[in-house]
Amino acid sequence: MARIQIQPVPRKCSPGAVLAFVCNGGKLDRKQVGAITLAGPSAVVEVPDGRADAVIKALDGTKFSERPVRVMMAGKADFTGADHFARLSKLLDLEAVAEQDAIRRAAQSETAARDGIALRGLTLRESEFGLGGRLLLTFTRSMRADRLPPNRLQPGSPVLVNQDGSNRRRDSYRGVVFDREFTSIGVAIEPPDDDLPDDAAWRLDLSFDEVSRLRQQEALRRAATANNDRLAELRAVLLGEREPEEAESPSLAIASHLNEPQREAVRFALAAKDVAVIHGPPGTGKTTTVVELIRQAVARGERVLACAPSNHAVDNLLEKLLAAGEEPVRIGHPARVSEALRGRVLDLLVQKHADARQARKIAKDANALFQQADTWTREKPQPGEKAALRREARALLGEVRQFERLAADRILDEAMIVCGTLTGLTSDVLGPRRFDLAVIDEAAQSTEPACWLPLLRCSKVVLAGDHCQLPATILSTEAAEDGLAVSLMERLVNLYGDQVARLLTVQHRMNAAIMGFSNAQFYNGALVAHESVAGHLLCDLDGVTREPQTERPVKFIDTAGAGYDEELEDESGSRRNPQEATLTATYVRRLLSAGVPADAIGVITPYRAQVRLLEDKLPDVEVDSVDGFQGREKEAIVISLVRSNNEGDIGFLGDTRRTNVAFTRARRSLIVIGDSATLANHPFYQAMIAHFESIDAYSSVWEETE
């Protein structure tokens, strides 16, 4: 007999209920089913060896007691006990190997620059010393005014700095992008022993972040071995071994600008003793709700650790906390923080602190020595002279860091709110400090191992996000299939449902017609469009004329039968559809002609090759993948779905959460372009086309090209 695992199962589930579920959905006779074992949130069931794959395929993703379940071979994703952490640790290792391999292959390929993971032929224009003795390098093209090519290097990206054409490892410098402009990119590195030649051509390559993985591995180890402490208690709740507790909802004066679902979420999260989830679909004001939760916790004297998986998400949270009158401290590399918010970064606060006055004097002496080492004179320097100057300068920087550590401790001791990325929560900065509450924003975009980092130092956790949108990007297929793609937030919602979660239901972004399909497919019809946006259209914008394309909020343009076939791009193997790209560009130009500003339009397509085609056709309009638009919005969104083939193959469009993200970026106008003959082979897209037809939003390509 083969053993399959079903999770999550209801808390008080009986073996009989599991038997009925397996037999009815898996089309088995009761006599074919062997032992049924219930363990926490999982059920392990014996089924005939030859039927296991068919049963898994039939049951996986279906609903058991009104909740979607995952079904797999037993042992692949055990969510209980120490095995859970051992499994996650193994999955992190698999992902690390996949990421390293992908970066190595991409960096060695001829298309690395074109794929945006490398910048070549750069000139070092400026170098200066910044906070903590870091060397700040500014690179441009050889012609200073030339724009950098499209690339995936963003502030916070780890990179390798190399002389272009050199393959020697010792010539590489690890750094972090701290700034990116149209014509330049800035990278912070530790000061090297040798001079950097200013007449060389330079190359930047996206790099693997080994430090973050090691921090997550250590967090998993500590969580697995915790005993008789608060971490052990939280572990029991998060693994389904103990029920989460809730106190009476407090009587609070919650900010008047919040709507009732937001207020209820704040009250519920404050009342929870162990864990709470705030499920915030697009446009429902999730971060606004999180900020109010943090304000209320601070008002009760609680210290809060506010974090998120990305620097962008942390900066968004930090900005809103500052606007609400709070004074959070942002930890992390200053290069990873947006320039407008760097005044709240711990490093900068340390520089202004009275305890750092002596450190500033020593830092000046160190910088003077570095400059002396980099200055050429008429006299030939003695052998080792420049290296000795740099050693002396680095010794002084060590003293600087000691003074800075004292100042940092005082600042952190006084801070009621500390903000940082999940993997930036290091003991080097925070020491042994604990917090009453950890809030993880955009929790659905984080892997579970990263979420255990704040759990090490808090008494309670609140996770906020939307697991119906894109999860964290996982490169290893094996790791994704074995559970690394399932976030802690999604797992808790599946495990406990409304017992730990509250849904925000009033959205302030989309026209009601744009919201309709996603609402039905992903949010059980619970969302309501606020009256301020329910009927808004492009033609309501200043300077936009009334045209058919500006008066209707939703449109699907069907290319079936037009011969718009997809193709593979030779260089990258990515898919594109040239004729569909031409149609997409034509429609965008109609919007522009009607007066819709270029910066109010976004074009989304799932394939990088199609992105490149559309960028060439629409140089003034933002074109990007689904991932590039997550968390953002535009007045008009035009989507090119690309796939058109005789086999009905839709590739990773089968991850329907990608389509949910794409649809919900639009405020006033959503235009979807695709081939119904290909798409309708998948039930989700069949329902999508039927929905568009039902609201009179369907049109044929023949109508558009007449």
C-alpha cells in the first residue's frame, strides 16, 4: 500500500470523514483503503500502490470541510514536530543550489546582460566613503549621458563587482546596490586592499545571498530545539499542536479613517494572544490597517518589531508609520533603504547621536588614511606602504564601530518600533532584545523559514498579506513541490481559518466591474468596491476624451482564429507573440490618443521575451512582468497573455494567482488580450471568458482590426 498525506484536515475530524473524502473524490471502494492516521493538522491514508498518483491528482486542491487541501505522498510535507523544521532546512538547501546554479549559468551566458542580471562595459565615475567605512562606487556607461540598459539590479540587490573580461575570483568584490538612476548605478562595498583602477571597464552581476540562507537555517534550528519557553509555545500553535488563544476584544478608540472591517481586524489582532492573520486583498488598505495595529500596540506600552520580506515593503510600512506620527527605527544596510527614509536608519541615527561624537573624529582620521593610500605622489612609495596605511585605517574603523555600537544600543533601547527585513533581523544589531509583538507585512510573499526569524524574539505574531497573490519566487521545482512555496500565512489560514484570520473586504482601487472576476474566483464574493471607486472610468480623468476605450472598464479581446501564434525567442527560450504584441501596442496608442497619460498606463505580460517586444513598441509606457507590477497600480492595465498553440498549453499561466495579480493592478480600465481557443482548455480561463461574455465585455480581434 502507498501512503498519501492530506492537509489540513479539520481540528475534530474523524477517520470516517477522511475515508468518505478519499473514496468519493478519489473514486475508491472503501475496501481499497487501508489505515487512516490523524496527526495534528494532517491525515495519512493507505491506498493501493497503483492508484496513489490518480487519487492525489483527483484530490489535491479540492475542498475538505470547505477548506482547500493539499494531497501528496506521505513524508513530503509533514507539518508537525521536529521533522517539519528538518524538511524546511532541506528545502532551503535545495533552493540555494538552484539559485546558485541559475546565477552561474545566467552570468556565463551570452544573454546575461540582455536578461537583466548583468551590466557590462561600465565606467567607474566616482568613489567615496560612506557610513561604517563602506566604499560607495558610482558606475555609468562610457558616455556618461547614456541610459543604462533594462536590468533587474535594484537598491538592495547583492552583486559581484568585476573588471569586465576577468574571470579571477580575487578580482571580484561583493557589494550591495544602493542607488539606481537612468544613467548610473551605485554599489557599496567594503574597502579593498588594493586600488580600484579608474580606467578599467567594469561589470556587475546579480549575486547569491548566502548570508540570508544561513540566518534562516539557524532560525529553524532554534525553533526546532526550543523547550519550555515562549518560542516553544508559539511553535506548538503554529504547527497545530495547541489551539491559539484569544482574549476579550479590547475597547479602543481606533482611527476614524478606518472602515469597519479594518477596525475589526485591528481589534481581533490585539486580542489574540498567540497569532493573528490580516488577509488584505488588493486595494483593501492592508498596510493602513497594520499601521493602526502598531499604533494601538505602542499606545498600550508594547514594543513592536515591524518587518516584511523585501526592503520595498519595509520602506512602505516605515513611510506610513512616520506619516502616522510614530518614530520607528529602521535597521539594515543604508544602501537598501530608499533615500527619502534614510533619516530613520539606525546607522544615520547613530551618526547624529552624542555618543558617536568621538567616533566621527576617528572616522575622519581613517578616511584621511584611506585617501593618503589612494593618492599618487612623485616619489615611488615604499613596498607595503599603501597596504600599511589601509591596515591602520581599518583598525581605526574598528574603534569607530565600538563607539557606534554603544550609540546604537541606546537608540534601540529607547525605540518602541523597530523596522527591518525578515532576514535583516540579526543578533549583530538587535542583540538579545525581545519584542511584545512582531508584525510581518506582505507575509504571503515570504517563505516560512524567513518568518521564523522574528518569531525567535517575540511573544506574539501578526501576519498580514494576501495568499491569493504571488508567493515567494522559488527556483527549485523540487523545493516548491515539497512545500517551500507555501507561506506560513497560507498554512495558518488553511489550518485554522477564521479562528486566526480576518478578511478586509472594502477595496478602494478598482471599478466594481474590474473587481468582479477576481472577487468571485479568489475571495468568495466577499469584496465590495467603495462608492468612491465603484464606477470610476478613464473618461473621468482630466484631459481624457470620451471614447469607446475610455468609457468601458473591462474588455477581453479574443485573438482565436487570427493566426497569432506564439513562438520561442532564439536567445533566451522565452515565449513571445509578435502579432499579439502589435495588437497590444495598437490598443495602448488608442488610449494615449484619447488623452490618457503614458504614466497612467501599465502593460503586463508573463514572458520576458514579450516584455522586450512591447518595450520596443511602447518606449514611453511601462511594460513589465506580473512580478514587476505586484503591489502597484495603474489607471489602465493592458494584459498580453501570449499563449496561442494547437496543444492548449498555457505554461505557468496555470498558476492562476499570477492572473489575479495582473487583473487587480487596474483602477479604471482593464484590457485582456488572449487566445480563447488555447486558454479555455484550463477551467479558470474558461470561467474568465464566460465572465467577460456575461458582462458584455467580450470582443473579437476582427472587431478591433476593422
